[in-house]
Amino acid sequence: MLTVRLDQCIWQAAVGVIVMSIVMPTMAADPDPNDPYLRDPNSVASAEEEMKPYVQKLRDTEISFEMVPIPGGEFLMGSPEGEENRESDEGPQHKVKVAPFWMGKHEVTWDEYDTWRLNLDIQRRELFGREADDVDKKADGVTRPTKEYTDMTFGMGHDGFPAICMTQLAAKMYCAWLTERTGQYYRLPTEAEWEYACRAGSTTAYSFGDDPADLDEYGWYYDNSDEAYHKVGQKKPNAWGLYDMHGNVAEWCLDQYQEDFYSQFNPNSVAANPYLPPSSLYPRVTRGGSWFDDPEWLRSAKRIPSSEDWKIQDPQLPQSMWYHTDADFVGFRVVRPLTPPTDEEIQEKVLYPDIPDELRK
């Protein structure tokens, strides 16, 4: 383990320049006014060394969100056997190599999510009297949720607060819409990408160390949340400039949850971009813990499988494919790989918004 920690320190030093650029405030460059995607020039890169933080605006709205570059590299995924509160599904630890990507600086907020969910982009365009162009038509063609039957904020706050209670399908469909709206490919992170970004070069239980007593500075959890989520970005970020990776709301990943998934990896080799494509509706992976959880659920290696109980109060028949009414602790953030997948890879790896057979009408 000492060798692993030393290697990790060397790797952190090697990317020191990148890390310093990540924690600097995100500065948006003015997009080309003729660009219907409103792309920040800083969002354009063909190689890792060209990647910069950027701000993406959404046309016809006042909505924008920030993306942070995450350098590619290797890490030990999972937790060591001696880690306090370790679960058996967090091992065995195995070496993983992750390709570079951008990740949302914050969790997706209601302001962003409702632009898609409630057709606010379409309403604003019609209010301005602007005719839909090809970009609009493609974005408008992405399926949107049916109206919820109860207030999904549950009175905890809307503007600047993380969106919650969506199914993984809804989160993936939002990413599909965002891809069409921005002209750049967005998706949920894989479980490996999420843990790699959360750790930010660390090998401890949390990105900031092993002592949960320090958690108050970095995350919202049961002891300090007053039983509700909070606005994004109120606590300290991790070393790579990502906020709320520990707590506030747990976050959807792309993967199917499999308890013994890590056992298939050879501890003597490096797994490149590991990912378990979904094959059934439950369980799928969430990470990070939430305002509702105790500190051990906020550890970097903690895996949280989804459950049918997350929509047990849903009175609809069939139950909604869009909402997990009982999962007021689950949200998501987006990633954008430096190298977007091909259409064949999207199909092979089930990166598209898949509707499980049991939800098809």
C-alpha cells in the first residue's frame, strides 16, 4: 500500500499544473453570436493539454452551467480492506485507467433540469417570436417527462438547488437533450469516472482525508443538513474543483450495479475505462451519498444500488418511468468525454436512454 500511495503522489505532482488550472475560477469566453449552440471557445479541445474549464449557456434562457476538465490517469478503484466502514462490494481494489473528460462543477440544478423537463426553452423561444431552426427541432424531438403528480422539491428549495427524484432514464434523456441543445456530447459518468473524479488523486476514505470529522467543510449529510438538501457549491470543492462530490445528493452513474463486479478484474493489470452496461431496471449505481446519509455513505468508494422502493409511493399504474418519488436524495451531474463515442459504441455500451421492457407501454 505504501508503494501505491507513493505512486499516487508522483502522479499528483505530474499533473500539478492541470490541477492548479482546475481550481481556478471558471472564466467564460464569449461565444460566437451566430453559433446556435452558444459554445464557449474554451470548450473546444482536440487533446488533453488543450482542455480548459468552460461555461455553457443555453439559448433563449438565462441558464448556464460550468464544466471542469479532469485529466486522464490511473488510480486504485475501490477501498482497502482496512478502511473503516468498508463494504464487501468495494473490493477487491483494482487498477483502473480513465480517459480525460470534463465534469459538471456542480450537480445539475432544478433551473437547468426544468429547462428540459418543463419545456421552458421552447416557451422562451416562442415568447421571443423566434422560429425553430434545425438545432431546435432536434432538441425538441428528445422525449420529455410527463408532468409529475406532486412537487418533486418536497419544499426543500428550487432555484440553485440540485434536481432530485429522477430515474436514471430521465437523467440519461436530459443528457441526450443537452447533447442536441449544445452540439457537444454529454452523458452520465461511469462508476469508474465518478470515483476517479471524486478522489481527485487521493487514496483516503474521502477526497480530503480519512477523518469524517472534517466532513462538515466539504459536504451536506445527516448531521449538518437539517434534513434537506442545500444549494450547490456551498462547501469546499475537492482538489480538482468539483463541489458536493460528498453528500448533498447522491448521483446517478451509467452502470448496472453488480455486487461482485470488481472480482472480475485482474489485480496485476490495468482495466481501461471499465463499465458495466445496464441489462435490467434494478439495481443501477449511484454514488456520493446525500443529505439523508451518515458519513460512511459519503466515502469515495461507497456504492449505492437503486431500488424499487425508490418509487413505492407512486400511485400511478404503471408507475412512472421518469420519477423516483421516494428518492429525494438522488440527483446527477454530467460529464463530457474528450473523445466522444461513435454511434456504434453508443449502441454497444447502452449509452443511450434505454427504456427497460418492464416500463414500455
